[in-house]
Amino acid sequence: MNTSGSLYELQKLLDQFIAKRDWQKYHRPKNLAMSVAIEAAELMEHFQWCDKEPDEFSQEEKEQIGEEMADVLHYLLRLASVMDIDLYQASKKKIAKNEQRFPVRKAQSIKKSGC
């Protein structure tokens, strides 16, 4: 897996792509949030009625899934730009919040009980 680049670089690249096409006028928070949901539904279609393990998907299927995942990410990044939210920092804060909400000992006890 290639991990080069950053979330910020990707966001700026996407912002430039949008600006060159003068699409900012269409990128209102409601529209972008709805687009995230729509693209997430398209991603889910690849898994509907499917119980495959990750290694059972063909390369073509993985590419199609990757494209849908990219669509979801792109709309999230655009929404972050429009709302002036640092998505990287918001994500770090959410992880820290979940660390408190779901301490390891609690998570392990849930796993053991099956609930």
C-alpha cells in the first residue's frame, strides 16, 4: 500500500480541481453532505448480498470499490474545505474521544461476552 502524500495535499488538489471548473457555487454544505451519503450507498452496493473475504475480491472489483471510496473521501474533503474544518485534527480528536468512551478493558469485555 502506498502511503505517500497527505490528507491536506489531497484536499488542496481537489480544491484546485473544483476552482478550475468554477464548481464552488454548487458545493453547499447540504449538497456535499448528501453527496457523501449517495456515494457511500454506491460503495455499499459492492458488498450487498456478498460475504466475501478481502482476498476473494478480484482486482477489478477492488478498483471499483476504491473508486467509490475515493468519491466518498472527495466529498468529505470538499465539505471540510467549505466548512473550514481541519479534518485531520477533527479525526484525531474523535479518536481521543473514543479512547475515553471505549477503554481497552471495556472493549475486551464486550468482545468476550459477544455483545
